[in-house]
Amino acid sequence: MENETKAEMAVNERAVLAILGALGDRLTFAGRAGLSYGGKRDIYEALGYPKTLQFIDYYSIFRRQDIAKRIITIKPDVAWRYKPEITEIGSDNNDTAFEVKWQEIATRLNIFHYLHKVDTLARIGEFGVLFLGFKDVNGPEQEVTRATDLLYINCFHQGAVKIERYEEDTKKPRYGLPLMYEITLELENGRSIKHKVHYSRIIHVAEGAVEGETIGVPALEDVFNRLMNLELILGGSAEMFWRGGFPGMNFNALDGARIEDADKLHQMIEEYLHGLKRYTATEGIEAKVLPPAVANPDTHIEKQLDMIACATGIPKRILIGSERGELASSQDERGFLASMEERRTNHVEARIVRPVIDRLIQVQLLPTPTEGYSVTWPPLVVLGEKDKADIAQIRATTLSTYANSLDAQQILPPDIFLEEIMGFDRDTIDRIEEEIEEEIEKDTEPEVEDEAPEEKPEKDDGKEQDEEADA
């Protein structure tokens, strides 16, 4: 037991040293930010930018500044605008045990709400975590191998999570990944509760990780200076308007005039400036209104927003929420939504949705699907009638050119052309091929001559006349 305790202490000590070493490297890099002329000029210090940024810096500006909050929330909000459909592959539209159980858990715990929430929280700092409250025989600090239920789900940002221990054994699959977390739950009465939590109960979400998989890049990091500039410009313009809205007055004593009672003059000016008195008597005193000096900050604000839009990949009109239906704006929106569909697949699905489902399968809360499962997202980009018509015209022209080109099918087979160039899915291609085969069969069938109608014997007109006469 004593040897195990010493071994654990040694592992913890190495982990602490590794964390401190990584922190020291970051501080070294951060200390060089803004330096020019061989370190003789420090732009960051001159402009008041912080050298190093901590989670509290990101969280504070997220809570207090409008543009910062928009940067954090816009991408998760768009990505989770529509819920994905989770289906078992090969189910043939029949509800399987996997689908029924998943739907029960998702509905009971409102699971997509928490997936959306952790996606947002992870963008504030370097990561966020999803705490899965499994019902099992072990405590939260122990590994969960089999659970009988999922009691709750909770989300935490980086400020409430501490990674206590990493896997350092290079021969294990989790090398370099967290093994143990410490989570702080803040209560409404000001109290807080801390829990040790095993990694098997945690879904770790880090977006834009440059090195490793656990430490991402905060969404506000590369635009933090621009956000500070916005605060200075907007705050300065407000102060400038406050001071320039009432520019002030200048009181000059005329030649030969003497101010007998300065206190009385001061009281009179105070009553004019701050009271309801809208007149003043200035015998021997000349009062002049100072001209206001209020500059328009729009140009400076636009430049900061341009840089923020460039760095975040969020079009400016979408960032500030001023869509006007203009052509450039609609193009920006389509491009942004297309990038969000890519983010849903590469990040949201791969880093959040599938890890949660896989973990539920691993602890036997979900049946293992025989052929796997699929995550299907409703499209974000919905084409209008004009867009559909334009696409149809382009496709028709392309298809006509392909069909009338000599040896085109030998260079590019029809299946590849229809899928890669025309953009048709497999079902549509199969339908096209079936229709073509049916038309070919009709054209190759031999023509069947119509049978001649049977000739009826002609009646003898003379006999008919004799029969009529006898009658």
C-alpha cells in the first residue's frame, strides 16, 4: 500500500511538472507578443493589451460584451438549429431496439439541449466537458463499466474543471489524455461542491486543438485585441458625446469689469448648468458657448468589425445581425451556412454526438447496433425557387453537352459523370438507369402486325327483298 501511494505521488508530481512546463512555454511565447525592433518596442504594452490571457479574461468579456458573446454563440446556435436523426444502419425504416432506447433517453433527459450547451461552453476557453451521471455500483471517481441508467447530464466550462492526471504510459491507448478530473459545481446559495470524476464519465470537447486532443483554441483569443479596441472606440465615443452634447461655456470679464462676489457668480452658473434655471445675468461678464467637438466613430468601428469577421470566419452582416436581403449578404449567408454544415460533420458530430452515443453503448445503456448507426442532419442551406431554376438550367446544359460530345462516355463513364459532375445521389442515378433500360427495351421489342378483322358474309340483297315482300 505504501509503495502504491509513493507511486501515485510520483505520477502526480510528474504530471504537475509537465503542466508547469507547458505553462512556462506558453508564458514564454506570450511574453514575445507585440515586441518589435528587437524587443525595444512593446506594442502590446503601449496599447494596453494583456500579454497573457486566462480563462477568466475570456469568460468576463463573453458575459459583458455583445460582439464577444455573438462570436461564441453564433456557430453552435446555427449548428444545432435542427436536431440530427439517429438511426441504425440497415433498419429498413423499422424502429429497432437501439433506436427506441436512444429516443427514450434523448427525450427524457433533453439530451440535445446539453450537447448544444457544451458546444457553446467549450468555445469560451480551451475546452468544456459533459458530465454523464451514470447509475452504477461505483463512485464518480471510479471507472464505469456497466450502468443501469443515465440519471442526469451536466455541462462545465474550463473554469469549473481541473485535469488532475494524464495517462503517461506510451503503451496505453489513452496516452496523453486525461485520466482524472476535478469538477466544481457552483450552487445558487454561493456554495460549491467538488468531485473527483473518472474520465469514463466525461465527454471532453475541445475545438480547434493544435497540439493533442484536449487543449483547443479559445474562440476569442485571436480577436481579443480587436474586442478591446471596440470597447475603447465605443466607450470613447460615448464619453465624447457626453462631453460634447453640452460643450460648456466660457465666462470672460469685460474690460474694466470687476467680479465683486465670485461665490455668487459660481452659484449662478451652477443653477444654470444643473438646475431648471435657463437664464443668467452677467453684468460685466461675457458668456460664450464653446463649440462642440464630436467625431463620427463609424469608420473606426467598421475596421475593427472587418478584422473580427476575417479572423472568425463569420460574415460581418451575420455577426452584427443586419441581414438586408442584398445579393452580397445572401451569398455570405449561403457560404456561412455551408461552412456550418461542414462544422456539424467534422466537429459537432465527430467530437460530441458520436462520443456520447458510443459511451452509452460501451456501458450497455444502448444496444449495440449490428451494422452501426448513422447521424443525419437536416440541411441548413435551403435553395429558393430562383436558385433551383438556375441549377436546373445549368444541369440541363451540362448534360446536353456531355450527351452530344463524341467519345465523352469513354473518357468519363456515365455513373461517374452523374455523381461527381451532376451531383446526383445514388438513388437518383439508379432511377435514371432504370428509366433508360426500360426505354431501350421498348425500342428493341419487335413490332407485332395488327391482325386483319374477320370478314362477315355479305347478305344477298335480292333474298332480303323477297323476305320483306312475303312479310
